[in-house]
Amino acid sequence: MNAGSRSSVAPIGVFDSGVGGLTVLRALRAHMPGENFIYLGDTARLPYGTKSPQTVTRYSLQCAQRLIDCGVRSLVVACNTASASALPALRQAHPDLPIIGVIEPGAAEAVRVSASRHIAVIGTHATIAGRAYEQAIQRIAPDARVVARACSLFVALAEEGWVDGLIAEAVARRYLEELFCGPMVPDTLVLGCTHFPQLLSAIRAVVPAGVQLIDAAAATAQTLRRDWRLPVAGEPAQGSVRWLATDGAARFAQVGSRFLGQLLREDQVEIVDL
Amino acid sequence: MNAGSRSSVAPIGVFDSGVGGLTVLRALRAHMPGENFIYLGDTARLPYGTKSPQTVTRYSLQCAQRLIDCGVRSLVVACNTASASALPALRQAHPDLPIIGVIEPGAAEAVRVSASRHIAVIGTHATIAGRAYEQAIQRIAPDARVVARACSLFVALAEEGWVDGLIAEAVARRYLEELFCGPMVPDTLVLGCTHFPQLLSAIRAVVPAGVQLIDAAAATAQTLRRDWRLPVAGEPAQGSVRWLATDGAARFAQVGSRFLGQLLREDQVEIVDL
């Protein structure tokens, strides 16, 4: 492995606390099929969403270092919680490495599609407590009104695969009804956790018709394609992915296949220690 | 701190991946009010229930070492997942230290109360996959029939405080109905995760009347009181507790207060690095 090399053929590094970031990787591969990627899921210490900013930052710096040691040329923080807590520390530690999180692209897309500038954001406890989406939205649109709510159970529902039906809708209703009650409701809802797009149909069933749902994974992939894409001539026909996790190759492959939308085998996953 | 000392006045160490073990500590204090305890919640790496036996064992050895460095005279593994995965490694690493987990007492109590010897067990993914309860029950009662199911969402429901009502009962019904259908159903249900007693009323609402629910925390406290209790003359009137966590004192205190059944303040929690 060519440590530290970020030449034009070097891969893009993508990390997350676990499997949620595979939705980001899936969008990246759809937009940039010729790229090579290295994905790292920190499954030994997931989830990040209930942990303190200090701990999430420490774990994120370790994930980034491992990917840099593997020779990545740029870094995608494919986890809303890590993007909310650790992006400044990551950029300070690695000033020459292009680093993108999922929050800024998600916030920009929300502002772009919201006519009323009244935007709802849902995420993990840590992402919502840190107010990162509110700040990112209001940096672009200072007049925007943002309401936010942590929806911790959505993560467990997505991991369990209970993504639609009675229970998923009842949970979605309990979390979301307070954001969408009253005469003036948001016209846009940011799914500020990479697990949440799995619950799209349950969320759609309980929010008012016409509310636009923003998937930060897709917005991030679009931003990356615009900013980081190599000239077509330099790309191989079909890029590769190297899969790293810090624990449980079998579970990573099993749950991850749902998030990735394609079969991932246990023997494709390398276990690494951070 | 008198490292390594396990004299008659030394405290009992109790550890868990987070706050769930506080239900065990609560039962221990009720049974042994004069004892001093040190509780360690590994909140930086919780939950253990979705992780591999190797990783849970590594984390458990680190928790135990920290408590031993604090001078505990014995150790309670107040986490079903760690009891299922790490007890042999803990006893091998510390052969002179009395160490008890929650599975053996829970299994013994289930065998004691079950008339039909047909016992159901619920727990985390890791506890159920490791079959530790089945093995512990069948060591005592080789003729026992054990059925088991992982109930991962119960952990998230308990942490969120959604412990009764429509959603908790719907989740309980979905997990438990397959264990309690047909003409011959278990007469005993072991709550094999320290989070699950929080959902007692929802679980009771969906299992057949007459099924005995076994709380491993209470069973462990009874076993400890019998085996480890000091002579009354040697005990102070009211024992103390020292609170350690590896992340997030505010969240540990807030969520932990529900599990402990008494108010725990953020400034009582010491953050330690393992």
C-alpha cells in the first residue's frame, strides 16, 4: 500500500460508525462509477450518535488516519454525527487532504428546494444536540427557520430491518407529529442520519403531502461528483471497493447488504484494529 | 486508591457497557445496603450487544482491569452480553478475584421456578447468538427445553424511555408471539438483558397470563448476598457508590437515573479512559 500517496489513481476514503455510510457510498458509486473507494465502518464502537463530541472526534481522527495510511486521496465523512462533531478537527489535522462531510451538502440542498425557508431536520441525539444542520442552513440562508428533533429509534429500526409497517409508522408519527403540527409546517425535511433513508416509506406516510425529503447521501454524492471527479479518460471502466470494519465481518456484511443495496459477503470484509 | 487491595472494607466492582447494569447495582444495594460499590459504564463503546465475542471480551478485560486498579475485592459483570462472552477470559486473567456474571444466577432462578422445564430466553443479538443461557440452563437441568430470541429494539426503547404504551407493546408482541404460540408454551421467560426489566409492563401485556418473568439482576443480587456478604458488624450503616463512565457524564446521569430509580447528577460521574 502506497502510504500517503494521493495521486490521481488513489482511492477515495469513506468512513462511518458502521453500515449507515454505505448509503453514501452507494450514491457515490452511482454518480462516480469509475472511482476506487476504501470504506471503513467503525463497528467496534458504533453507534456514534449517542456519544459526546469529544469521543466522536477522537474516533473520527483514528478512522481518518487509517484511511490515509491506506493511501486515499480524499476523505468523505459518511456519518452525520461525525460530520457534525469532528469536521473542524479532521481538517485541522489534515490541511492538505480534501475532506467533505454530509451536513454541508444536505443543508445546501435543503435551502435550494425549500420555498418557505421553513426546514425540519431529524438525526441522532448527538447530531441534533450539536445543532450542526441549523448552523449550516443558517450560514447559507440566515432567514431560514429550522426545527429539529432527535429520532434515536430510527437507527435501531433500520438495523433490525423493520423499515415499514405498523411499528415503523407509529414510531415515525410519534417523532414527527410535533414538527408538522399547527398552521405553518415545514416544507422540507432533512434526513440527517444515514440510516433514515431506509425508513423513507414510513416517514412519507406520516408527513404532510408535498413535504420534500432531503437525503444527505445523494446531496453529498452530487457535490463530490462536481468537485472531485477525475477526467473520464483517467478512470477505469468499473471502480473497486475495499471494505474495512473494526468488528464483526458477518454482521457488517449481513446488515450492510441492505444499506448498500447489493450483496456483500463476509469474506470481502477486512477486520482492522484502530 | 489502594490498588490491588481486596481487604474486607474494599468495594465491590460492577461493570456494564452503559446504564443497563444500574438495574443490577440497584438490586445489589437493596440486598446489601452496607456495601461500598464502584460502578463502571463503558458508555464510549456501548452497546456490547451487537458486537463480536472477541471485541466484547477485550472491552470487558479493560473494564475489569480498571476496577481492579481501583482496589475492588470482587467483580460483578452486570451485563448479559459480557457475561455470555467474557466470563471465562475474565476468570482466567484474574484467578484470585471472585467474579460473578448475571447469566448463571438468572438461569438457576429460571430452573427453580419453571414447573414445565420449558423456558424462553430473550436478550441482545450477541447474548442469544452465543447460547449462553441455553447452556447454563441445560447444565442445571439437562431435560429443560429452551427457546430464545434476540430483541434488539428493546434496548433502544428503554434508552429512549418509551417503555409502555402502543409502540412498546407492538414491538413486544412482534418479538414474543413466536415464542408463545402453539399448544405448549414456555411457563417462564428470562429477561436476559439488563435493559429489559424497564419494559416489564409491555412484556407482561403480551405474554400469556401465568408466565413467570425472571429478572437476572434480582437473581444475581440474591446470589451475591448469600455468597459474598460481609458480617453485619463489619459494615458501615450506608455504603457508598463511586460512579465511573467512559463517555458522556450528562447522558449517563440522565438516562442512568431511570435505570437506577434515583437521581444521579452529572457532577457525580467521573469520566475515565480505558
